[in-house]
Amino acid sequence: MTRVICSAGMRTCHPLSEENKMGDSFSRRMFLRRAAAASGSVIVGFDPQARLWILQGQAPPKGLEDLPTLDGTLAYDDASRQAFSRDHGNYIFRQPLAVLRPGSIKDIVQMVKYANRHQLQVSMRGQGHSRSGETLVEGGIVVDSRTLRAVEVRNDESVDAGPGAFLGEVYEEAFTKDLTLPAMPLCSELSVGGVLSAGGWGGTSHRFGAAVDSVQELEVVTGEGNLVTCSPNEQSELFEMVLAGLGQCALIVRSRIRLVAAPSQVVLWSLLYDDLEEYLSDQELLVLDGRFDHLSGRASREKDGDWSFRIQVGTFHAAGKEPDLRALENGLKFRSSSEKNRVSYRDYIAPETDRAATWAAARLGRQLGDLVAFIPGPGARDLTTEILSEMSKSAYGPASFTFPVHNLARFHRPLFKLPTGEVAFSLW
């Protein structure tokens, strides 16, 4: 989910504003008529006054620069532009002039510079999982990052991934070396660039922090079109502004992510609660003492309108070395627990990705509005009680939502905004 807004003479990157948007001089209807008439033609340049592409065989206006030679393609057909005019939220429509499918990082560098000269906006999109149009751009260029999906395990400590690589592809490549990612959403359909622009967390974040906390190095294209390598020790300010920065300051074109040894076996089960205060108390205890390797939570509305709560816990271990599971439950106040589910580590990840794919297909075509809120630990009981009460009054509210707790000492990136204190609960 990366977004860079380019304008002539720009020296720093800046978010989309009314001043950056296309003026009334550009007519979408005029563009569609022109594009339809020229179907199959090759784009060779851009007319900044008419806000139209110049097609092969047309005489370009005086002073217009030709498009740079690309290793990939620049598509302006209706199907391509329509496909990149909506995101997963499906309630914001912004139609680009063209879609860049880069064949190399050089393509992105050249097109950002070209966009600067012609006052075009540029955004980057992977799988389009943004909810509020963050990956969309009206009358500009969308970079389809899915053509840049190379994955290379460098050693037993890190992996390099292109922005369009699926998390599932990174996991699979790491598995070949018995390695894994420390903390990532367990969804194979998300792109690396999108997750790192949003922040990302998962069932192991109570130990390893957000996905962005595992990044060691980035290669980015800035708003000026400069290719820059940044890390905590080199161009550190840019590094911190890109991670969890919602794509406002650079396009991620390569990321280097820390790897850890992959366990072989996992035991998963759920602790069930009817009492909110006991649920919150146990979640806070578990996130701080770290006894479990996997920790997540969920609230669900029952048919009678009451709410129940579930803490999913898990242990990772080598074959034949399962820990004492009963001892791990000591001191907790749950009402009951589910059966233990023993799976391989690979299967621990796979069901989550399959469920995510099914969930996405079920929601296809619907307008989606999501709320993500982080609540400081001390205020969690009162605010959550109020939220649940209001949700119970509505027949249209969600039947369940994720409700995990976070150890704030594990989160270090400044743009992954969290409350102060020891712990925070998130509602999603």
C-alpha cells in the first residue's frame, strides 16, 4: 500500500491534497472516448495541458518528452484502469490514467521522474487490501507491484523480498532453509510492500512486535525519483518514515527482513470466557509473562445478545518435545477450554491463509468499512463495555471481531502509532 504524490519541482514527499488533484481541465469522458478510439495503440508521451496520453502516430505538442524506454509495460486500456480504480473497501472510486507493470526497479525510477515533470500523481498497489482508497490515484499512474516479487534467502538471518511478493511466497522460500518470519499476519495473499506500509501484526507480535520491527533494510524510490537504500544506520529518518507510513514518502522496491529458526510442531487451543474483566486480566498477564508462543483474541456476540471471549494460545516446539500444557494454564480464570489441536508449523500457517482467501471471496463486491482502534490497558474495561453495549443495540453490527492484546515494549517504529503504557488492546 504505497503512495507517492509527485509534482513539478518537488523536493519532499507530501500526502494527497486538494491542490494536488486534477483540475477541471481533464474530462474523464473525453479521455475514455480518446482511449476507446485508439485501442491497441502504444503510449509514447503525455500532454500536460490536455491531460492526455500521446499515442504512437500522433504529433506530440512542442517540448513534450517521450516516455522512457521501459522493461515492463504501461497499460491504459479500460480493463486495466478499471481493475485499479477500487480497493478492498470497494466504496471509493479513483480511476488512473494508466497502470505501470514494471519489469525492473529502473522502470519505477524513470516513471516517477516522468510523473514529476508532468505533474502526475503516482501510487503503488499490491493486492489492493487497503480499505479507504490509499492505493488509488485519480488521473495518475498506479504501479502494479505484483511484477516485482523476487524472494531470496540471503543467509540464516535475513530474506530479501520484492514489494509485490506474497507473504506466502516468502514463507515458502524461508521454509526451504528451516526458517520463518518472526511476526507477520498469517495471510499468504498480502503483499510484502503493503504489509510494511501498514505496519502488520500477528499471533507472535507479543514477542516480536509488528512486522515492521523485523525489517533490517529497505530500498525505496523517493518522490524525486531517487533510488535510496535506507536502514537504521543509513538514511535512518527516511527508513522510519516509510515503515508503517502508509506510503506517503517513498515507494518500497525491496525489503530485507529478519528470519528466525522455524519450529516443527505447534499445539493450538482456545481459552473461553464469559466475563470481560477476567478475559482482559488474563490477556494482560499472558502478554507480559510470554508463556505462550502464539497469542490472539476474539469477541463474539451470542444469539441471546450476550458477548463471549476467546484467547487462542499456542506453543511451538521440536518433534517429541511438547511442553507441559496443563502447567501453562496455571493461574488463569477461563471458564473452559477447547480441545488441543496438534499440527505442523507449516499447517499452522496454511489454515489461516486458506481462511483469509475464503473470507476475501465472500466479501467480494460488498462495500466494507473497518474500524481499528488501540485502547490503553487501564481504560480497556470501561471503553470496551460501552462499545459492546452499543453494538448489542444494533442488528447490523459485527457478530465478532478480533480483540488481541499487545506488549508495547515490543513495538519500536515511530509511525506505528500506539498508546503509551505497558499494554494496549486492539479492536478490529
